[in-house]
Amino acid sequence: MTQNTALSSSPVSSIHLSGIHLCRIKARIVAAALPAALVAALIAAPSVARAQDAATPAEATTDAAAQAPAPESAPAIPDIALSNKKPAKVRAQKADKLVQSKDTKAADKNAKKVTPIAAQDAKLPDEQLYEKAQAAAKKGHYDVARLEYQDLLNTYQESQYLMRAKLGIADSWFQEGGTAALTQAEQEYTDFITFFPNAPEAAEAQMRIGDIYYRQMDKPDRDYTNTLKAEAAYRQMLQQFPDSVLVPEAKQRLRDVQESLAMREASIADFYATHLNWSATIARYQTVVDTYPLYSHLDDVLLGLGDAYEAEARGVRASTLPEAAKGQLLKIDEDQAADAYNKIVLEHSAAPRVEEAKDRLVSIGRPVPTPTPEQVAASEALENSRGQYTLSKRMQLIVLSKADTVPAATIGDPPLEDAKPTLAPTVYNKAMQDFRDAMNPATYASRAAKPPLQATASAADAAAPAAAPSSSAPLAFQDVSTADAGSGSSPVVTNVPDASPAASSSGGAMGIEIVQPSADSPAPAPASASPPPFPGSAAADSTAAPATTPPAAADTSAQPTDNAWLKPAAPANTTPLPPIEKAAEAPDPVNQVAPGSQPPAQLAPVDGKKPKSTFDKSNESSSKHKKK
């Protein structure tokens, strides 16, 4: 009775059991020797179960609980279905349900992603060519894709896929890679921008041109031609397409490129600093500061710039210049060094080397400034936006020949135009001008108070120099300009006076004066037909008149010469040398060989046979004659 009560109150009473389970239940009931009334109730159970299927589970549970007799009067009857057939409603729902395969689901998903252009003409042949070319490009068959794109361009010149096919050809070259392919891709992108300048894809084409050179960027200490071209391409993209969705990406690429260029300039400045070329060092550092404000090591650059000015100040301090000039030059160099250190403290307060800048300010006796909260926040945001080195990035930099763009900033607007570069000759000339001003304060004060060039141009004629003395006037001592004349004195033009009273002259445009002899001036002496005799010869001894005196009378018909009466160049001692003595004759040669001492090998053969030479064992050796 207890077991039957449990079965009737169990939630399993509403479940349709199979025939095998029902048989097992019947066996257990018979084995328990239930009364005959219970067996009759089990026989009538199927009709009761079918009636309960039409009712809800809650109503069935309520009816079963209400109809259940008391435990003392009758045993509980379990609510068990003896049929193994499923209801008709459940079978109908299962028959209507269809299971789709994976391929069918993928096809339906692709059908929902139809582009607006493809949705208009889904069955056109140009659209089929375009899709075929795209599929070939995705598989890496770039040559096949370009052929399909070219067929589309040549066949359907009015197609709506014309622009995309043109861009697809350039993309296929870009994806293929390689030097030749990237060069062809750049040309295709340039043509696309030329044909479709107002299309949204034109910004993408210009971006890809920058990416072509970005992929070919080398290390900062190598050739930087591709780096400069990438910078120019990204700047053109930002200036020409400021409303494109690719602007943030282009700005970040431009920051990376300028990071590499700034690193190159800073490394060159470091090289000049090791060779104590302070003019070139200052020029390179100043160019980095003016052109690349987002450089990751700008604090190092400013610190090196201040150190270069301090090095010049140490050279001035060790010189032997006057104290006034030395103090003025020291002030100029220390002011420029302090400006560099102050910029680190104020604008880069979150940089690693800000404490060194403060120490250098204290060492030169300058106050340490305090940055504002806005400056501190801006510096911290800039430093926190920089990338960090990881093991994989370091391995890529070691293995691959690529630029180091890891520490580049990710915020801030990169400059779109380069500042005017600072050149080493400019720095050197400024230093020399400062030196001249310090050595000549009066000149510096007069130049500072000098009116502008337009005001002094009109007064130039009033202060014209005095006219040069006449050529006929004698040369005075004051007419000759001295070597120590000041820079403000004008040169004095002097003419050599002629012995003749009046000589006609004609001037040239280049300041050259040609002097002609006057009519009443005496003609110069004619030159002799034969050259003068050499001193010491017989002709020279026979000459009666000395060589230093001009002839008394000259033939006016002969052509005059300028060097007829000049003394020829000759040594002071004109005494002729003694004749060369003949060398003594050599004695006759004496034969040192005594008669009869000739070796036998040199004697004449006897009886026509050559005599055998004797063997000297003291000097020669052989296999037959061994040396003792």
C-alpha cells in the first residue's frame, strides 16, 4: 500500500512509458500479491490515460489528487500510460521540422551579404567577371585576376564595376609584393587618382602609395629615400583628403615615419658631437627640435643641444680674450643652453632626463622653472601613448632590416610641413658675428643704430669719395693707402706720373687706363739687331761702351724697343775658367799569367783527340769520384 501511494504521488505518473516498462511494472505488481480490485483498475488504466492526455498537466494532477481514495479504503492507482505511440500533435511538429546542412546555411548567409551595386544587376556578365577576378585574387592568382579585371575594362567600358576593376588591378600588384610589383602598383594607384579624383577610393589609393614606401623603409642609418617618399605621400593624403575615414591611420603612419627621420638626424648630431664639431652638432639638434616635436627622445636632443652650447662656453672661458668680450660671449652661450634646458623642464616634464636638465640649470646658476598642470598633463599623456618593446618586436628589429617605430607616439598631430632647417654654416657665421661684436663694441653699437637700407641709399651720393688726383700731378705720400686703414675708409686711386707733360689716355669700363705717349715726348732708343754678347766672351771684352749707359744717338727711323739699354743678367765674377785638361793615358795592360802554366784543357789537342781533363776532388764530386 505504501509503494502504491508513492507511485500515485510521483511526478512520473504523467509520462507515457513504453511497453517494456509497463510489463516490468505489471510483473512487480503481481509479485506483490495485490488485491483483485487493483488488477481490475490496472486493466482500465489505458482509457483513463488517454482521457488525461487532452487535459493540461496541472488539471490532471488536481483531478488525480481529488479522486484518490483514502489510504484505508482503497489503494492508490498510478497514473501510467500503457501505450508507446506518440501523440499526433508531437508527430506533426517533428515532421514539419527540416534540418539544413552547413553548405545550405553558408549559401544563405552569403546571399544576405549582397552589395547594393550587385543587388541592382545580379545577373550581368560584368558582375560575374568582377567576382571571378576577386576570387582569383583571394587565392593568390594575381596574374589571372589582372586578366579578368582587364577584360572587364576592355569589354564593358560603361560598367558600374569599372572603377573597382581599376582599383583591383592596383591592389593585385600591391598584394603580390616585390620591388617590381610595388613599382607597378604605385603607377596604377597614381592613374586611379588621375581618373577618379573625387571618388572615395581615391583616398585609399593615396594611402596605398604611402604604404608602398612604408614597407620599403630601411633602418635610420641606411638610405632614407623611401622614408622621405613615404612622408610626402602621407602628408599629401592628409592634405588632399581631410574627411576620409583613413585619416587616423595615415596620421599614425606619418608619426612612425617622422620617428625614423628624427632618429637619423639625432644620430648624425651625436656623431658630430663626438668629433667636437659644435656648429654641425647644434645645427642637427636644432633641426630635430624644430621639425619633429613628437620624437620619443626629444629630451635627449635638447640635453645635447644645451651641452653643445656649454662646450662653446667652456672654450670661451679658457681663451685669452679681454674680460669684457669674454663676459659677453659667455652670456650668449649660457643663455642658449638655458633655453634648451628650460624647454625640457617645462614641455617634457614626464621625460626620463628631466632631472638632469634641472641639475644643469643649477650648475650654470640659472633658476629652475615650474611647469603648469596643463603642461604636466600633456607631457604625461604623450609619454604614456608611446609603444613598449616586447620580445617579438625586438627580434623583428634584429632579424629584419626595418625602421624602429616602436616608441612612436600615438597622439598628437604630426607636422604637415617641414620647418626651415638649421645649417652648420649659419651657426658658424652667427658665432663669428657674435665674436666680432664682442671684440668691437663701438661697431656693434653703430650697426645697431644704423638706419635701414632705404634711408641710407639716398645719402650715398652726398657722401661720395673725393675725386682721384690727376695723372699729371705728382704722387703725394698721403695718396697711398696704408695696410692698417679702417674698413670705413675708401680706397685711393693713384696714377704713376709720366715724364711727359701731357699724355693722352683713354679709359675702359673696367677701371683700366691706357696711357699713350704724347707728340713731343722723346722716342726710346732702338734695339740692336743682334743680342748682347755674353759676359766673359771676346765680343764682350771688345765692347767699348758700358752696358749700363744708353746709346748717345739713336736712329729715329728704327722701331723702338723697351729693353734696348737694360743691363743683361750676368754673374759678378766674369773671369773665364781655365781650359779643361786632358786626362792622362792609361798604362798598357800586363799579362799576369806565366808562360807554361795554362791548364791542359786549354792546350791544343794532340793527334786530333781532346785530352781528358783531370778531376779535382777538392772542388768537385760525383758518383764515381767521391769527395774526400
